[in-house]
Amino acid sequence: MKKQTAVEWLVKEIKSKYSDIDFYHIKKEIDQAKAMEKKQIMDAIYDNMGTNFDPNMGRAEQYYNEIYNK
């Protein structure tokens, strides 16, 4: 089961409650928020793994992609 990030949840909720909103004009901001959230999640995963792991965060990104099916 794919998990949902907070930003994905918020966009879905807004779309379901305000179906007339055009997200085209704020797509850049939504994408930026998703990228920021991904980095925050990966930073937290990496920090939790300790310093013995790949410094380029490859394992953290792999975990993120598995959990959020990206």
C-alpha cells in the first residue's frame, strides 16, 4: 500500500473540497513543496541511519521511493 505524504494529502483534500480550483497556476509551488518534503523525509531517514551509510543518501532515497512508491 502506497503511503501518502502530507503535501499529497493536502492537495487531494483541497481538490475534493474545492473542485473548481485550478492547480495549474500553483503547480510550481506544489512541486516545490513536495521536493522540500521529500528532502526532509530523506534527511530524517538518513539521520536515523547514522554515519555508517552512504553520504549521498542513496539508501535514504531508496527507502523513500519504496515507501511512497515514487
